[in-house]
Amino acid sequence: MNGPFLKAFRTVFAKEIVDALRDRRTLLRLLVPAVLMGPLLLMLMSGLTASLQERAEQRELLAVGIEHAPTLRNYLERQNYTIKAAPADYEAQLRSSTLSDPVMVVPADFETLLAGGEAPRIEIVTDSANQRAEAGVGTISRLLQGFGSERATLALAMRGIGARQLQPVEVQERDLASLQARSTRLTQILPMFIMMAVLYGALTAALDSTAGERERGSLEPLLVNPAPHAAIVAGKWAAVMMAGLAVAVLSNLSFLPGQWLMRSDALAAMFQFGWSEALRFLLLQIPLAAGLAAVLMALAIRTKTFKEAQASTTLVVTAISLAPVVAIIHPGGEASWHLWVPGLGQNLLMMQVLKGEPLTFAKVMPTVIVGAALTVAGLALVARSMRAAVAR
């Protein structure tokens, strides 16, 4: 690079940074959410986990008609569960999510059917849209299965048959996931928020440095300067990328003190996010920030007003926000082509970091290549649009 190019690049870069810092209201709108995002997310997730743990420790069940099943009540109480009567309007409360526990409904002829060798039907009433109530269904189901196994064991014993005949196969689960990997069941939304922080940090700067300057009438005077157009484009692009990365840095670092606010000891033990994870998160965002900065500038430079530029970049915002969903709905799980999709590749790699798995060169390179390709293509379109504006 020659002297005039570097001088023009530094001048434009410094100008864009100063302009961004001067707009304090917009700056605060970006930085304050980035700083608060980590603590708020971790507090919400740990609060949910803590509430579920507290419910499990209370060992309470809501039931209707339990007075018709003294044998079932006896079994449940021997499991150290307290049985409470469900409210009369439990169905309405479950639908409105004001009731956070499923309800066990026992038929009036429970003991008669049980004594006659028939299987009484017990309903577990819940609402799948009520996630807290849905979480308790498994507990009731396991308790009822235990009651059924105990009754069958007693019946076999009375006939002189060993209890092992009831369970000829012993089943033992073995979980291959590490303690850190299990935490990702709750923390898998964190990478998406990091990427959206990068996107919105770059978006504001990209729109202001292109469509915003055109609307204010300061873009055309800048372009008629003798400075190389490539240096002007590179300076603006570097400033936009730095804006996105600055928000990403704050978002990453906010998870470090956020861990101190966790209410759930179990989640705090599983969620290991230190300086090493924060640094790897940031490095993974560099290709995305570079590519997004160039693409957003390329879209915004072709518009005449700031509002029109916002509308033109909606597709990019939607694509990045929906990219992580592909990994969830894809039936084959993680595929190699996922790493070549902007946003989706970064999401998968950050999930590996959260799981404590090492990042390999083969997995990181596709995101770097795609980021570089988007950067080159986007900056080429920006430079061509600027040349066209000068020619007019």
C-alpha cells in the first residue's frame, strides 16, 4: 500500500470513529444493552433452573379424586411426596399458565378396578403450551410406573414367582455428554445473542456512514476529494467492522460478571465461561463482522435515505437471526455445509466452545473463507457505487 492510500485510509477511519462517538444517544443504545445482556440472560436462565429445582425439592403433587385411591396415596407418601387438592378450575388455570403444575385425575372406581385385576385409567392433565406444567409430567408418569411395578411385584410374589421375572432385562443409561456440554441445553441461545450484537453494532455504523451521509449531503463532497476511492471505502468499512466488534467485546465480557449473579448452583457448576471462551467467541466473530460490514454498506450505499437503507437491510437481519434455527430443525443434525452459511457456522462453532470441545482448523476455515468472500464482494459493490455517484 502506498503513502496516499494509507493516509486517506487513516483519515477516513478516524473521521468515522469520531462521528460514531459523537452520537452519544445511539452509542448508548448499542452499548448499554450489550453490557447488560450477559447478566440478564444468565439471571433469567439460572432463575428458571432454580425454580425448577425448588419445585423438585418440594415434592408436591396436585390431584383430583385421590380419596378414591388409598393404595396409590400410600405409595406416593412413601416416596416422600405431599398430595394437595387441585383447584376446581385447574383446566382454566393450566391454559392461562397461572397453574405451574400438572394435575393427576384419579377415577372414582380406582380401587374396585384395581382389586378386580383391571387397569384403572389415571389422567395427567397439562397444557403443552404451559412449559412449567409440562416439565412436571415426567415426574408423575415415573411415579405411576413405580406404583404399577410395585403392584405387579406383589402379585407375582403371592403366586410364588420371583420379582426378577417382571424385569428380565436390566437397563442402565450412560450419558456421554460432559458436565459442560449438558449446560448447553439451557445456554444454547447465547451464541445467537452474540451474533445479533455484532449485527446491530455494524448495522448502525454502516447505515450512518453511507445512507446517513448521503442524506446529510456530506457523502458527495467526500468522494470528490483526490483521495483514492479504495482508501475511502476501506476506511469506512474498517470503522463499521470495529463498531460491530466493539459491541461483540462488551457482549462477550458481560457473561463473565454475569456468572456471579446466577441463582442456580447446578447451572453455575455446569456453565464454564472464562477469559479463554470469551476470546474464542470474539475471534469467531471477526469473519462475520467483516463480511456483514461490507454487505450492509453495499446495500445501504444504493439507497437515498436512511429509512430506505433500513428497509433494504431487513433481509440480512432476518437471515442472520434465523440461521441458528437451521441446525435445530435439520433432521440430520450438524452437517458440513452448515459451516459455510454465515451466522450458522459461527453459531455451531460457539456451541462447541460452550461444550468445551476443541476448535479444529478444518471447521474454522469455512467461516473465514466465507467472511473474506463477502467482504471482497461487498466492498467491490460499494466502490462501484461510489464511482457511479461521482460520475453523475
